[in-house]
Amino acid sequence: MTVQDVVPTASVPDAEHASQWRLMWWAFRRHRLAMIGGTVVLIFYLIALFCEFLSPFSPNSTSARDVFHPPQMLRLFYKDENGDRAFGLNVQAMTQKRDPFTLQTTFVPDPDRRIFIAFMGRGEPYKLWGLIPLERRLFTAANPKERFFLLGADRLGRDMLSRILYGTRISMTIGLVGVALSLILGVSLGGISGYLGGKVDAIIQRFVELILALPTIPIWLGLSASLPQDWSPLTRYFAITAILSLVGWTELARVVRGRFLALRTEDFVIAARLDGASRRRVILRHMAPSMASHIIASVTLAIPLMIIAETSLSFLGLGLQPPLISWGVLLREAQNVQTISQAPWLFAPGAGVVLAVLALNFLGDGIRDAADPYAQGQSA
Amino acid sequence: MLLGYILRRILWSVPFFFAASLISFALIQAPPGDYVTSFAATLAASGDVIDQGRLEALRDRYGLDAPFIVQYWRWISGVLQGDFGISFEWQQPVSQLIWERMGLSLALAFGTLIFTWAVALPLGIYSAVRKYTLSDYALTTIGFVGLATPNFLIALVMMYIAVVYFGADVSGLFSQEYQVAPWSWGRFVDLLKHIWLPIAILGLSSTASLMRIMRANLLDELNKPYVTTARAKGLSEFRLLMKYPVRIALNPFVSTIGWAFPQLVSGAVITAFVLSLPTAGPLLLQALLAQDMYLAGAFILLLCCLSIVGMLVSDVLLALIDPRIRYR
């Protein structure tokens, strides 16, 4: 990303005394899109953390009356008995009508009936993080017998909004877990490759090239198709993340190796070595800090790839399986034209994917540009 | 010199092909139970009488009791002679099922590559020359959204728009009457009428990323002194641009086909499934879901080979336009 408001470095207070991390933060702050991206990412992870509390209903509670219920508009005001405008969150109720000839069901708004929404109301009981039993939800129907659908309902009458919020948890964490695995593989192999050089480096590099030459999706498909069918959803979740990172570590390995090679000849590293610092100290104390920022940047850019990969695999039915809810699993419902022309709101999880991936990309770009705070003068 | 480089490069790819075949075979072997058990299960499911002798003969033919290496050897020597084993789901030799689909896959990947280049190159140059203008921002935004949206999602949205607003079905590569017809001029024209949409969908994300790369490369070049010199000497802006900076900026561009091609091949799998194209992807998926592993393995092997060849071609192209690489 090159959109930066140019703030002259001279105006930055105390630039000579700031630590490297502080300089990076200043460089990052100037990157407006990255700041927005960072905020959005933060919100997504907060949603992932508190999805039980945020969702108005349980994601698995079905309702035969509300099959493919269309989205309802959130209203702030309503007309009370006297015909005056009164404040209160509500949606207009809809009733199901069946066409006598085609037997097709349609939902028509019911102007007389409103469903009121309670802030911090008592809803279906749930367990926060599977541990703390609670009843209060941020928003839920004031009357526990009623339901409302801000993003529509799926083919079993489940609330799409709640399902998407729950999907955020798995889709956003699968990126983190997968990247953590790739990080271990990438940093160790890239580090060995860059530090030892020579034959070892050549072998590891050929290996990386081979993996880069393979078409990832067929390999992913093949690997996940060969997972045993009877594994529990959780085991499958970890197996899928492992499969994703098996292919995803190469980019990190390349970055780490490249930095290692570049840093080896830097003055401060040579100085440290001439000072008699041990190999370990040179790597951990002197080289690692200036690599960390680059690694963080590549990690941030690797997460969206993982999210897209998981979404694709689950969409095809080879990734996560239904009791688990991820954006890909949800999009699987929107697979054929008949369904999506009847219920276009089933696309909504796709918006989640696009937003999350965009935000992570902007954030990663910002971090990458800030990773080398001393190079700012040249690029501007 | 160039010939020597190409030869060396081809030799280099031999271990790659070998590794790809090992991986494909490992995937064939990965599901629990061997081929004959699955075959017997399908026969039983369709109500056929299972002839133990026939099963034994099959087991013998594929050496299913032999160790991995022996089985691999039999499989790969068959593959080299064009025998990919039998698809138990289709009850046909795999080789009869794959070639037309692979051909269409190749056509699709190739078409997408050309589309990507034809669109990304001028747009990248344009947005570099008109840096920080409204059109640059617009292109950048489209580029980012294109990168962030999975191809299959775009395909779904396109299908939705086509059905709801135009009442048209955009899936498939052929019209009804040409679906099973033998190849003819009419069928080819029909293919061209259908293939543009999948190409545009598949090309979107790689176009977006190539556009970004082109823009960044060109921006680096445009600040260099030789550009100023040429401008001071009175060269017209267009000739100046095309003759020097673009040529140099093109260099990393070519090297990206190396990874663009595998990505195209692999990205096409899911999009083709959504659009139900008669290419390799949907059949591969079906084979994987049914654990029809010889068919799946053949596709995986061929797709891997396709991307290795793509990498090879890009390296050779790179050597053609940049003499420094040949002499290394």
C-alpha cells in the first residue's frame, strides 16, 4: 500500500531517542488504511471472542416456520396505540403465505405486528467459551417466543446473523492456528537454510520450490479427502489447519531466509561477532529483533490466505463439517443457483470473508511498510 | 548458450516430476482400504454378484499386497504408457475420462493467463504513470477487492446476477446441443461464447495482483536518472515509457507466471465446480468425495505436471528476455 499522508519525519518528536518499535509504530500510524484495517481486524477478533454473547439466538436452534425467512430492517421508532412515534428497537413481523397453485411460500410484511428487541435481554441460555452459563444477550427478542432475522434465515430457519457471528470464531482462529504452525516450520527451516547456507540451503530451497510448483488446491483436496471420515469435528479442525499450513509455510521460510542472508553481512552483526558474542547471542539478541517485524508482517499477510483456503475447502465439503460453523461451511448452503436466487442473503458469510481478508491485507501491508522504519525517507 | 540453459532447466524439472508422481501416488494410497475393497463395495452397492476370483485377479494385477515402492513402480510404469488404472466409479479406464477434461482445463488456464496479461499490463502501467489520481485509486480499490474475494464467490455472484436479472444460465462451457457432440467448428465457436465468463472470473485475482506488481515495479523505474535523461533529450513520453522502464519492469512480471500458472490451475478447480464446467476440477472433486483414487490421482498428477511445465515455460521466457539469467 502506498497511500500515506506524508508527515515530515522532522516533526516527529524525539526521533533520535525513540526505540525501533516506537519508530515502527510512528511509521505504521501514518498509514491510514492500515490503521482502519487494524481496527476492523480487532473488531473481528472481538466478535470471535464473544460470539455467544453477541448473537441474538443460538446458531443451531431451528424453526420450521421461518425457513428462508428474508432479512428484516431494524427500526428505531414505532407507532404506539395512540399513533404517536415512540422510541424502541423493533422489526416489522412477517407472515408466511403459501401460493395456492405453485405451493411456493413467500413472506409478506405484517404491518400490524412488531417484534421488539431487548438490549441485554434474556434469551436462550448459553455457555460463554463453553464454561460460563449465561442468559443475557446483547440483543435478543423481548418476547422469548418470537424471533427476528436481521440477515435472514437458512433452509432450517436458523438465524443467519447468529451463525455468521459463530462462524467468525472458527474462520478467524483457523488462520491463527494455521499460521502458528507455518511459523514454526517456516522459521526453523528458513533459519537453518539462511544460517547454515551451502548444501543444506540448496536442498531446503529446492524443496520449497517444489512445494511452490505444486497446485495447492488439488493437493489440499487430496489430503483432506484422505482424512478418516469418523474423526470428531475438533480433530478434523486441527487436521485441516495442519494441512493448510503444510503448504503455507514456504513463504515464511523464504522471508526468514532472505532476512538472515541480508542481516549476516550487516555492520552491526559483524560488529557483534567481532566483539566475541556467541552464535546464540548474535542470533537471538542482534538478528532476531530486526527480523521480528518482517516476520510479523508476513504472518499477517499469511492469515488471509489461510482464511480463503479454509473457506474454499469447507465450501467444497472437504474441509470442516457441519456441526462446526465456519464461513465456508455456511457458504456451502449457497452452492446452487436455485437456492441463491430464492435466498440471496445466504451470501452474507461471503461478505465476512471479503471484509476480514481485506482488513488483514491492509494491516499486513502497513506493518510491512513500517517494518523497516529507517527506509521511510527513500520510499516517500 | 540459451539452448544449454533450456536443456539444463528441463533436466532440473525431472526430479520435480518424480516428486509430483510420488505425492500423487501417496494420495491414492492414503484412504483406508485398498482399491479392490472399494471396488467390491461399489459392486455390492449396485447389487452385482462379487466374483472372488475376479477380485483376486485385480489384486494381483495391481500388486495390492506388495510394498509401497513396488506398487508405485507398477502404477508409474503404467502411467508412462498411458494407463492410469481403472476408475471404479465409472467402470472405465481412467485414461478415457481425463483427456478431454484436461484439454479444456489447459485451454481455460491458458486463456486466463492471456486475459490476465492483456488486462493487467496496460492497467498497471496506467496506474503507475497516473500515480495518486482518482483513476489510480479506483483501480487500486478494485484490485484489492479482487484479491480479497475468493474466485468461487465471484462465480456465485455472477451466476446469481445472470439468473435473476438476465434469466440466463451461465454455467457450463457448451450449449445443450454441443454438450456431447464431437469436435467441430460449431462446437468450438460455442466454446468461445461460453468460456469468456469463467476466464474473467478466474483472471480477476491474478489480474489484480499482477497489476499491483507492475505498478510497483514501474514506479521504482520511473524515478531513475536514465528516465530523466531520456526525457531531457526530448523523447516522446509514450516511446520513452515503452522503450525503457516498461521493458525492465516487465522482468519480474514474467517470473510471476511461474507461480501464476500453478495458482490458475488450482484456483480453477473450485470455480469450475461452481460453474459446473466440464474441466478437470469438478471430476477431481467428485472422485475425491467418492474415494475413486485412481481417477483422483491421475488428475492430481496431471495438474501437478501442468504447473511444473508452466514454471519451466516461465523460466525459459525469462531467459529469453533477460540475458543476465542465461549466463548465470
